[in-house]
Amino acid sequence: MEKEFTDLDIKKLNSNKGLLALLSKEPLNVERALRYLNYEKKLKKLQVELIKLQTWAIENNERIIILFEGRDAAGKGGAIRRITERINPRHMRIVALPKPSEDQTTQWYFQRYVEQFPKAGEIVFFDRSWYNRAIVEPVNDFCTKEEYEIFMNQVNDFEKMILQSGIFLVKIYMSISKKEQAKRFEDLQNDPLKQWKMTAVDKRAQELWDDYTEYKKAMFSKTNTEISSWKVIRANRKTEARVAAINHVLDKIPYQKDIKI
């Protein structure tokens, strides 16, 4: 049975944005185009709220950490971009730390992350965080079993200290299916503008899928605490995942919703 489209649907499709959404991908898919237009409208409203949140943080010298974890190619970077694209870049930072230097490997594990923490009035987004040691490092043998166990024994106390210092901490995990990850990896490899995103770790993600799952479950079991919980977002559909991520941030931070911007 064919879907019936309302007059409003047709009006949306006849706009410049509607025609662009309709013609941007082949084959033509009207329902997909409408979903995207509705997503864009919803995103704009949510981004206004994010500006209010940031304005509140700046005016009240609040410090906010929002960290994103998840499977490789789960859309962490895309979600962060949608959250940050309209807010003031002078009062926020995106942190995606590279492999630790030789000096950093001799320091307390959390030290290089603490050095990136927000100052008053700032929001810091971690595109992967100290939770590398909970999943990525043990799966790929980048840390010893002892280092992993020390991390797991320290991380809850570490986050308790963060919260007690007055910093807001939001933890988001982006989850995708194995089939969807394989599809996204193929898309990345076939796109010359995105091939750089594929790392050696990414290339092993499919064969190590079950190992990642095992360590993911252990991480949630240990670190999904009452004072510092995880938000798991099903991210097979990127647009829905981005909206869910923004809504969660807005729900977790008690910003002033009627603040003037």
C-alpha cells in the first residue's frame, strides 16, 4: 500500500531544501527526503536550546564534560559536529587525543585527560575518552591486564571526584549493529574524502566484534553508576541518533531554559 502524503508534506518537498533532499541521493525516495526535512527542522530547534545551555554555562561559570564512546564508525564525530556547529567556538573544545607520547605512558593514566578539562564557562567534548582503557586498549593489546584492572578499579572514584568538584559529566555510548558497521566501513573506504578516517584499529573491528562486546558489557556493569550513568543510543540511523544525543545532553544539564540569547 502506497503512503499518502499530506499537503504539508508536498509543500515541504516543493521548497528548495525539499528538492535538494529529494535529489541528493539515488534512487529518489520521497519518505527519506521527508524524514531528512523533519530532522533538519527538529535539529534547528534543538540547536537553539544548546545555545541557551552554553549561554547559561558561560554566565554561571559552569564546567561541562560530554564524552562520546561507541563502536568504530558509530557516528560519534557526526553527533559532536551537530551539537557544536551553532554554539560559540570560543567557549567549547573538541578533544580527540592521539596515541599517548612516550612521556605520557609513564604518567598516571588519567593525567592527560585531566589536562583537557574545562575551565569556567566552557564545554569540552571528548571524542573517545579515558574509556579507551575499558575497551579499545585491552581488545587490541594496547595495555596489560594489570593496567586494565587498575583502570577499572579507579575509574568510578575518578568520576566521583570530577562530579564533586562541580563539573557536569555526561557519558554517551553510540551503538550500531555489526552489519551497519561493515556497511559504513565500506562507504568510508570507497570515499576518497573520508578514507583517512579508517585506522588500523578500525580494520580489525569486525573480526574482533565479540571481544569488543565482552569488554563493553564489563564496562557498563562496572561504570554505569547511579551518580555517573551511561546513555546508550542506538545509532544505525544517524539522524535519529544525533537528535537523541542532543536531547540527552539537554536533559542532563539543568540549564536555564528561559535565558535570553
